[in-house]
Amino acid sequence: MSVIGPSCNLPSETSPGCGCTAKAGRGGGKAAGAAALTTAGLAAACTACCVLPFTLPAVALASAGGLIAVLDHARGLMTKLSIAVVIGAWVWIAWRSRTTGSRIRSSVLAVMGVATLLTATAALWPVMEPAVLHALGVAKKPKLPAS
């Protein structure tokens, strides 16, 4: 018993066979690409308006915390560098004033005075910190032992 049936012949060079036609090629490649591109665009839009507002503050706070920690460890070195720069600037200003014979401008003296004051404050901050925080009312008050 034949499954194909008596009227259907196998394809040959002269006949196509039992009315079967060649399979048409797939033309859905462009549609699939457009669908994939649309999906990617929607995913990016969803990320921008849904996920980003939740993740951005966390990333910003973590980065700021890391930066503060790095700056805290660099405070001693930066204070020493600041002291060296201010001393070097005062020496340079005095040397230039003597070699050129000109007076030092009042604006230069004012800026260097502020720089010296800020550098001295930074250098003395570990000593001044408890008194300043206590005066501002920010310092923790020690608990008295229970009797």
C-alpha cells in the first residue's frame, strides 16, 4: 500500500512531481530584525524611566562615600602639601618683591593671608575639632556611669 497514492509521481527532471511546489524562501528576516530592534529600544526606554531612578541614587551615594573615604585618608598628606605650597608661595612673593624692587599688591597679600589662615586651620583641626563641635552642640556628651 502506498502512502503517496497512484496519481502522485516522484519528481524527475521533466516533471515536478505530485503537484508539490518548491518551498518558498523565508522573507521574515527584516521583520524579525525590526522586532528585535524595537524590543531593544523599549528595554532601553524602560531602563531609563523605571530602573534608573532607583539605581542612580544608590550609585551616587556609594561613589560619594568612597570619595569621602579616599579624601579622609589623604587629609594628612594634603595638609602637609598645602603647608609646603603656602610657605613656597610666601618665599616666592618675597623673592620677587626684592629682586624687582616693587611693592607687593594688597590683593596678593589678602589672598595669601586667607590661604595661610585656611592652611593653619586645616593643620590645627585635629586639636580644634572637639572644642568646635562642642561649641556648636554637635559633640556627643559622655554618659555618666549609673550609680
